[in-house]
Amino acid sequence: MAEGSDQEKTEAPSQQRLDKAREDGQVPQSRELATFVVLMTGGSAMWMMASGLGHTLSGIVRGGLQFEPSIARDSSHVMKQLSSQFFEAALALAPFLALIVAATLAPPLLLRGWLFSTKAFTPDFTRLSPMSGIKRILSSQGLVELVKSLGKVGLLGVVATWLIWSNLDAIFSLNLESPATAIQHMGDLIGKVFLLASGAMIFIVVLDLPYQLWHHYDKLKMTKEELRQDAKESEGDPQVKGRIRAQQREVARRRMMSEVPKADVVVTNPTHYAVALKYSEGKMGAPRVVAKGADAVAAKIRELAAENKVPLLEAPPLARALFRHTELGDEIPATLYAAVAEVLAYVFQLRHFQQVGGVYPNAPTRLPVPPELDPLQATV
């Protein structure tokens, strides 16, 4: 049962699956929405521009049919006149065509954003297979498209028939008008029919758009096994990541150990913790932690410090506080300034004794460490 459920596509697609599908050109799309927007825009533009377009185009046609007999046989003049009329017609239709182009691009951009995928142009010869075509036709998606097409044709047919029937008088009266007026009225009627007929498609769009979005994400659903494999590919194999982290820790530990010989003092617990401090007057605002560790790492820090003659100071509360409340490279907390100042004063006195001689300095024993910073005292 568990194995069977792992093979069922019940899981939502991962972000990596969605990104891969987008790269391949598989995005949600609704042809009905695009058709609706183009028809509505074209109908509205034709309705609003009918008068101006009719006047301009009738003027172009009238000008094209007029010519002087003296230049009727001049081919260069004819070509020049045709070019001029073509340019005028293109200029008059440019706003209308620009709106149609914008209406064609707007639905995909609003639905899925800008996308250009060359994979969508790659030939897929499996689609030429008759069996694949039959499977697509008989699939649930093919059935939905068939029902949609029948509904669209039926709805538009009924609406267009009703509109034409209700405007029969206006259509028949066009032959009684002057060419300029007839062209204007014809454009107005065509725009009105397009606008109202395409407006009826809103019912199909309202049903189609949610279905297309659901179908797209349902098609990209994954099995539990695919989801686990996807996570492994995106995040990396846990064993490989574990080895990488172990190597990173080892590199960091070696880098930290290389700083121990440069430290001014190593504060110890004495056995559980070790924290190496360094202070350069004029270069640092406060002493910094250059190395720290517990148990085996603390033992290695103490060993390196002894080999390189770095002073060791046994101060358990301070060692515990520094280990708990600082990270490598951090300056010590302001609340520990007084305690660390006494430690550094002892270190400087010890260096002076080793270089000049005199009275051997006494190691500080009661350092002013706030109880709340000492993990041992804070838990008591």
C-alpha cells in the first residue's frame, strides 16, 4: 500500500519542477482569454474609429480612382501614387493594428509574465504519431476542448445571428447611402457586432481560465518518490553535504589553530574549555577571541599554547563565559572588560619579568565575571 501511494501523483509540484516546466515552455495558458481580449479590443477600436477610418479610407479610394488623362500612361507616376496611397492607408490603420498587437501580447504577459523558450520550437516527432494524436483527442483534455469549441461556436452563432437579424434594416439601408457614409456606418455595425458577440465569450473565459490553471498544476503534480528525488537534487545528497560540512569544519579548525601561537593568553577551565585572546593596542577596540574549544579541541589549544610559550591562565568562570558568549573573531563583551583587563595586566607583567626579571607576578584569582554570564552559576 505504501509503495503504491508513493507512485501516485498527489504532491504539489516543487519550485524546481515549476521552474523546469517554465524553461521548457510549459506554462498555464488560455486561448479563450486571448481570443476574448483580441475580439473585445478589435471590436471596441473599430466601433470608436469607424467614422475616422471610413472617412480616411474612402478618401484614399476616391483619390486612387482619379487621375489626369495626360499622365495615365506614365508608369512612374502610377507607382508613386500607389506608394503614397499605401502609406496613407497604413498610417490610418496603424493605431488599430497597434491595439490588436497589444491585445494579443497582454493576456500571456498578465497570466505568466515574459517568457521566451527555444525548447517550444524544438521539433517533437512523437506528436506526428497517429496513436499519440488519437490519445490526445480521446483524453480528458481533448474532451474539454471539444465541449468548449461546441459551446463557443453555438454561443457566438446565436449572438451573431440575433445581432445581424436585429440590424437588418440598417444593413439593407447601406446601399442607399453615399460611399463615405456607408463605409462609416458599415464599420460602426461591424464593430458593434464584434463587440457584443465577443462580450458573450466572457462566460466561456470565466469557466476556462480557472480550469486551465488547475489543469497546468495538476499535470505537474509529483509522486512522493519524485519529490524526495527532487529535494535531493536541489539540496544535495545528505551524505555528500555531511562530508562537505566535515571538511569545512576541519579547515576552520586548522585555521583557528594557526592563530593560537599568535595569541597573548589562553584562558582555561582548566580542562573542559580553552579560549585564546589577542589584543593589539591601536589596532583593536577590545581583545578578540582568536581560538576556542571544548574537551579535545581545548586540549589541543593548550598543547599548542605550551609549545609556543603562550601564557596559560586557569580562570574557570571567565573561560566558561567567553566560550558561551563569543564567537571566533568577536571582540569580548563589554561586561567582561574588567576581568580581561586584569588578565592582560598579568600577561604584560609576566612578559616584563621574563625579559627583565624582578618579582614574579601573582596570577589573578578572583576575576569580576558577572554571574549571569557564567553558565554554571546561571543554572544554579
